[in-house]
Amino acid sequence: MSDFDTLQGAYFGFELDGLNIGFFTECSGLSSEVNVVEQPQTSKDGKKVVAKQPGPDRTYSEVVLKRGFTTDTALNEWYDKTVDAGEDVERKTGSIVMMSRHNEEVARFNLDKAWPSKLSVSDLDAKGGEAMVEELTIRHDELTWA
């Protein structure tokens, strides 16, 4: 595979403090944004303009992972520990690990000081035949592409 090959986002897993938690079918929120500082200025010809520059602060989106519901309770246990800890929550290092079709790691997105803010399961409906979906929302202080 060359450095310019396009990767599919179809094969990825989630690690928590280096331990594989499982594979997921969807991931959203791998993004950061730099705040913009606006500075009013006067151009050489006397016109008022607003110069925009990157500010000192960066914000990160919450990360949402989805997968088919499993009987594995690791995510639920992590969530329960967070709820029980309150302000003394133990923040962890999470990683979204992208895999090639040959099951080789090709990219990693690290979430620093991560904690679960929401855990949910899709609605139950006896009339439908849809698979149940487990959804985890993660808050974190920093996102790095490793």
C-alpha cells in the first residue's frame, strides 16, 4: 500500500488504555476546531477590514461510537464507574484504531482524558426485525492523529 492509497473507514476498533474493547460499525466526531480571533484593522487605502487569525484555543467534538448490541459489559462498566465517581472520574486514554482489509493497523486517533458521557441502546420493537444498536458518547480533552 502506498502513502497515497485511500483508506476505507469500514474496519476500526476501540481501545481503552491499550486494551481492545471491540469493533464498531460507526464512528463520528473525530474533529477539532481552532477558535478564530478577529482584529479590526485599516488597510493601506483606508478601508476598515477585519483580519482573522487562529486563536490559542482548540475545541474537540464528542466522539460517538455505534455497534450492534453485544452481551459484553465493558462499556457499561466504564460508564457506571464514571457515574459513580462524579467529579473524581478516572479519565482514560481511548483510541480509534483503523485497520486495513488485511487486519493491519493503518491509522490511530487517540483521545486523551476520555470519559463516557452517554450510553444508550436502540428502542425495543417487537414488530420490527431490526438489530439492536449500542451507542457510546465519549468526551475528551484532546484528539491526536497518531
